[in-house]
Amino acid sequence: MNGNAMLEIKHYSKSYGAGKKAADDVSLCVMPGDIYGFIGHNGAGKSTTIRAVVGVLDFTEGDIFIDGHSVKDEPLACKRVTAYIPDNPDLYENLTGIQYLNFIADVFGISSADRESGIRKYAGLFEISDALGDLISSYSHGMKQKLAIISALIHSPKLLVLDEPFVGLDPKATFTLKELMHEMCRKGTAVFFSTHVLDVAEKLCNKVAIIKHGKIIASGTMEELTEGHSLEEAFLEADGLPDAY
């Protein structure tokens, strides 16, 4: 395996039902400082792969390493350095926002000083400071998304994994999240996120993989994939190629 990789997926496959593969021999490598876009149609295998990376979905074929640790064999070591933001955050709605953030901070063993400064910083940036005393059940979808993002950032993860992170965010929060992703990557964090919004991926990512019917059909740096064209053109060209079975 690549000893410097923050995330390495090696020949990962996942089958459902009658042998249908939602992920088929997926391999990719995300280095520290990368913003790596994982793009494809709905149902292409993005969420299946992401859920295996973060330990939500069991798998038997292939292996996944985070910061040199196997997701199968050392799940806790992987989760200590990973933050995951699903496409539809499932939060504890009977807690207030601040109770939830303190719960997450307790799970990751964050000191009082660090959690206070982190919560103050991120709640301010996402403009939900005034709502932290309210029950999460009273939050809009966008506010829940912001709270999930803050909970992911307060333990300073080495790997940030996001599934369609910009869906449901208002334009200002979207801009803030992009800026934070850049800031984290400058400090060596790796970001791996799925999206079907190609112009966002093109502006944000330095690397990208295109997945279709569970298979990676193109991957590399943004320059390699686009070669002077737009990512949309590169995606449509790759998407029009017959599957290599």
C-alpha cells in the first residue's frame, strides 16, 4: 500500500441481491492536502463506497486503509482521525445544538478549551450561534446540515469524508464550507467527497474519479481529466464510453 496516503481504497467491491455489484473493483488514493472529488450519477456507487470507507457498511472484497490503518482490522484507529458528513445527517433531535456538539467532543476526547474555541469559531462562521441552545428537532434541514458540519470539524480530522455536502446549504454556507476545506487541506487534511454538481467539483478539487455502474471509469488530477476542456465535457465523454467488462 501507499505509505503516505491518507485514504487508500484497494480493489473494493460490494454486491447486493442477485450478484449485482454496487461497487466493482474500486481503487483510488487520496493524499494529505488533496481535495478529491468522487463524481457520478445517482446510483453509480458513490454512497456505497463512502459508507464502506467510514465503517458504516461491511464489505468482504478488497481493503480500505485510512492513515495506514485497515478499516476492517483497526476500525477505531480509522475513526479517530476521520470525520464523516452523510448526505442526510441523522442527529439526536432531543438534544440542543450545544449538547450535541459537546457529546461529539466527549467522544473524541477534546479538551474544554479546544471545544469552546472550535464551537465558537465554526458556529460563528455558519451563523448558528444563536440557535445552539435550541432543540435540534426545531432546526431546518439546512441548520441540521450546518450542525453536522461543525461536529465533523471540531476534532480536526486528518480525513474529511462528505457525501453530497452542498445539498441543502445556502450560498453563504456553501462558500464557507469550500473555504474551510481549502484551509484544512493547506494544513494537511485530506478531503474526499461525492457530488454530482460538476462545476463545484471542477473549481474545488485537485483530483477526481468518475464512477459509473460501480466501476471507476476515469481518475486522475483535474488537469489530466479535463485536458483543456470543462469537467462537464470530460464527464460526458467518459460517461458515453461503453463499460469495460
